[in-house]
Amino acid sequence: MAVFEGTFTQTGSLRLAIVIGRFNDLITNKLLEGCQDCLKRHGVNTDPHGTQVDYAWVPGSFEVALVARQLALSGRYDAVICLGAVIRGQTPHFDYVAAEVAKGIAAAGFQTGVPVIFGIITADTMQQALERAGIKSNLGWNYAMSALEMASLMRLLKSSAAAELYAAGAPQSLPATLKNLRPEVPAQPPEQP
């Protein structure tokens, strides 16, 4: 049996996308700052003009899932981080939006096989949201950590699965990088009568 775990190192080749809802931007901007801080401290270049992180701004949390799914489908990203804030008001609007955002983000990950990180704060009050976006702790950091861990874990799982297929005699059309993953099989001594 094997144990598979993601890591927070060797991030230089990771490609990430961050989708941010503008609504409640006091909260989402702070989440983005926490997310970027974490990524930088783990070796990711967060410059929007760089090659590692792309940013997509959408009107609000409800639109986050659609754009996250589209980005994940592009095949360009190892993980997509979704940032937003839904704060309860006087109407049931909160319940509908929060539920659909959660379903949409989960579906984006399931449908694409790309880790799509749920970084949407759902809070009863602005104070609760602010506490989660920097007053007590910044959950943006946690969302970035989840993205790094899941991106590296999925790479590991994909390379392990490809190596197993190759070792089992899969077609020789595997990329050269995966051919190097073929485990060495020791020579079997001839059977003695």
C-alpha cells in the first residue's frame, strides 16, 4: 500500500488561478491579501504579470463558481482558489446564494478533476466576516495552503497512476517525463528444478 500526501514545497512550476468576488470587497480584498502572502512565502510568484497566478474578478460570490469551472476546464491550472463573502441580511437571499455557491464550487472540482478551493466566507454579520478576513485570523492564508497541498497531491496521484500504467505495459505513447517514473523491476533468477 502507499501513502499519498500533498506538500507545500516545490511550488515553482505550479499554475494557480484566483477568482475573487467584488461584492463585499472590504472582505474579499483582505482574503486576497492573506492568500497572496501565503503563496509568496511558499515560493509562488503572485505578480499578475507573472507566469504562476492569474486573477479573475467577478461581480459577486454567485458568479465565482462559473468562472472557476471555466478556468479549471482550460487545463492551464493546478488549482483554482475561490474567494468571496456572503453576509446574512434581512431576507432569505443569503441562504440561496450561500447554498448555490457551495454547490457550484464543489461541482467545478468534481467535473474537472482540478482542485477548486472553497474560500467563500459565509457569516451572519460583517463583524464575523471581518474576523475571518484579518481581525482574528485571515482565512485567505488557509485557502492558499489548501490549494498548494491539493495541487501537489493531484500531481502526485496523476504521476503515480501514469507510472503504474506504464509499468503494466501501457502504450509507449506516454510522455517522456512519465517514462522516467517506471519502477525498476529486479531480474528474476531462473527457476530451479
